[in-house]
Amino acid sequence: MPRLELVTGDITTERVDAIVNAANSGLLGGGGVDGAIHRAGGPAILEECRALRATTLPDGLPTGEAVATGAGRLSAKWVIHAVGPVWPGLGRLADERRALLRSAYRRSLEVARDLGAASVAFPAISAGIYGWPADDAAVVALTTSAEAEQAPERVRFVLFSARMHDTFADAAERLGLDVVVLGDRDPR
């Protein structure tokens, strides 16, 4: 099992080997974490994403999948773009979409490991504009990472707000997971 870490902060400033981008399937930037990563990393990330769209991903990146590019001006070596699902509401469809959220985390971890990354930083995929309930997003993120057979040594969750950080910490405690809580870098 990888070492799981929680911190409140700005994922674009993390000093890890790979940063996961909560991307949309178009891979051409967007709002939230996606926009922040593209802005901080500079045009090199967008250029690589455009090259992927022109070659291996002409229809975009499917929900639940992940792909890597360089990290441009970021401190990380790579950005792993992962497409999480939009929250469908409760019911059978939620279970199907939850499997896609698990897949987005699992595939990101596999890509990071294939790249040789020893550390990876995640945002709370789908828990922003995609509307996924924070507690459920935390449970999926933490359990998928803890159970991953293919993962870097350190998996860090960089949470934008103190509230989201508390949600992840509470979920880890309920799940009985050993997580390292790092000091707040940018408390909000």
C-alpha cells in the first residue's frame, strides 16, 4: 500500500513527480483544477494535449481513463490527465458512475507507476463542478488508492479547501486508513 497523505493547498505548487489533472474529455483546458494546471504549466501542456487529440485520442479521453503529458513550467515532471464522471444523482446510475470514478483514480495510479513516478498528487476528482458529493468522492479516492496494486510510493491528496480536507480526513478515519496529514500550505 502506498503512503497516503492529505494536505490543503494548491496542487500546481506541489513538488511531486506527477500531478493529476481533473480534466474534461476534450483535454484542451477548462475551469477549476484543469484551468489552474494549464495556466500554471504554460502552453507546453496544451500543445501536448492537442497532439494527443490529433493522433491517439481524436475523440477525446473517455471518462474513467488517464493519460500523461509533460508538466511544462510546473515543478512536477508529468501531468496525468484523468476524466472523472459527472454526479448523476442517487440510484443505479450512481453505482455505474462510481465505477468510472474508481477507474479514473486507478488508471492515474497505473500511468504514474508506468512513468516511474515515486510520488503523485491528486485533487478531489469530480468533487468540484462535476457535483460529486465530497464524502463519497473521498471514500472512492482513498479506498481506490489504498487498494491499488500499481501505485507510486506516495499518494498525496491536495485539497483546495479546509472543508474538503476535513472530509477526506474524516473518511480516512472511518475507513481505518493510515494517512499522514501534512501541514496546511494554503488554508482557506
